[in-house]
Amino acid sequence: MATTARQSTTPAPRRVTKNRRIAIRLSDELDAQLERAVAVSGRSQTELITEAIADKADEIIRQQHVLELSDRDMDALLAALASPPEPNEAMRRSVARWRELGSPV
């Protein structure tokens, strides 16, 4: 009797080439904590460390790109956007210089 192999409909995970190495020094306490995490998670040190680096990098980048406002500050921003003041002379000079330097508009 012949058997046929079933083919998976999900694509194989994409392999990412990892060619960057870093060396780090850990305290004995942090090393022990890492070893415990490896033991309980079943993951490698590399997996845990790279995930931690990626998470922290994302957090830092997000903090630089996300503006968090209090309710009072949000109300002030929305009010300023709804009825902006007339441009003063400094603003006119700034816009003129921006245009001279090659604005995309």
C-alpha cells in the first residue's frame, strides 16, 4: 500500500541571516537570572537576549516618536489647531527661508 505525504499549507519560517556578534559582560547575579530564564523557558540565551534587545529598542524608539499629552494639553493643542494665530513676521521669514531651501511644496 502506497502512502502519500501531506504537504503543509503554511509556509516555512523565513530564516534571517545573523552575522553580527556582540560580547557582553554580566554580573554573577544577572548571569544566574539568565540561566534560570533559559531553564524555565526552554529557549536559548541568544533568543532571550535578542528579544530583550529588540523590545527595549522598540520602547526607546516609540518614546521618541509618540507624544503623550494630558487632557489639558490636548485641549490646548486642539484649540490652537482649530483657530491658529495670524503668522507674525518671524514666522513669515521662516516660511520664506524654508521655501528658498527647497520645500517639497
